Amino acid sequence: MSEERGKRGRDERRSQLLLAARQVFASKGYHAATVDDITRAAGVAKGTFYLYFDEKRAVFYELIRTFFDLVTEVGGAFAGEVPDRAEYVRRLEVAAARICELFRDQRDLVKLVYRESMGMDPELESMVREFYRRIARLEAENVQLGIDLGLYRADLHPLVVAYAQIGMVERILLGQLSDRSFPAEPDLVRQIVELALRGAGR
């Protein structure tokens, strides 16, 4: 039992450091932040940090991976057997609402991913490329389901459509975080689904 409590305590301290790092990076930026800033925010000794992470960059990478995993989880939840068009559209609406909520509720993580991580180093660039390949493959499977149901044109390559939809949704959600003229979330979700299914044509 004591071993289990010890593991739970270690997990809690690690989570505490991750939360503190997330807050510090979001407020100060990655480059200006220090390990001292993180440990002060977490309320732990500096040595505690190094029990869990080798350096500041390691905790930053962990936060980036966390966001990528959350996005991938949304894409993966769409998969599976889809009996008809109505169910496909319903799942698309659910996925669009979840990704909107994710960008809204994880605003500080979004800032780290899209502002702080760009061009940082080759290892992170490789992580970003792999994330886009993984999420595009997932979305291409979803698009293929839509093609099979007759919702998308059969002459389009699923992967091309997948990348186009990812780029569209990503830019929309980043825009609405800073532009108050965007529509409210229910209407935003509806428009994302409309654009994904039918484009902007009349």
C-alpha cells in the first residue's frame, strides 16, 4: 500500500510541475522562463524538478505532446463503423464541437504549440511533422468513410481532403481565439461542418 501511495505522490508532483510549467511558459514565454520560475510556481525545491525532467526543454516537449494527444484523441473518436449519412454528420458535428472546446479550454497549450514551438529545434520539428502525419492519416480514414457513404466526391484523394480540412479548421480556431468578430461557438461549429461537407459554394 505504501508503494502505491509513493507512486501516487510522485505522479502528483510530476503533474504539479507540468501545470506550473504550462502556466509559466504561457505567461513568460518559453525562452524567458527558467526552471526556477517553474519550481517557484509549483512550490517545490529546484532539485525536485530534476527528479522528473532533465531540463526545461523536456517539460516543454511533454506539454506539446499532451496537446497533440488531445487533438489525436478527438480525431480517433470519429472512427469506427458508421451505418449511414446521418450518423456520419452527427459524429462530424460532435468532433467539431470537441475540437472547438479543446482550443478554447486549452488556450495556454495552444499558445505554446503555435507560438512558442515554431522553429525551435530539429527534434521538436520532427515531433510536429509526425503529429500532422498521424492526424492526417486518421482524418483520411474519416474522409474515406464519407466517400463510401456518398458524402464526398469519389475523385478526390482522402489524404488531400484530410490535409485541407485540418488546415481549414486549425486556422479558423486560431483566428477565433484572438478575433472577437467570429461567430459564437454553436454557429462556428455549424459553419465548420458545412465547409467540411459542402465547401463554400451555394
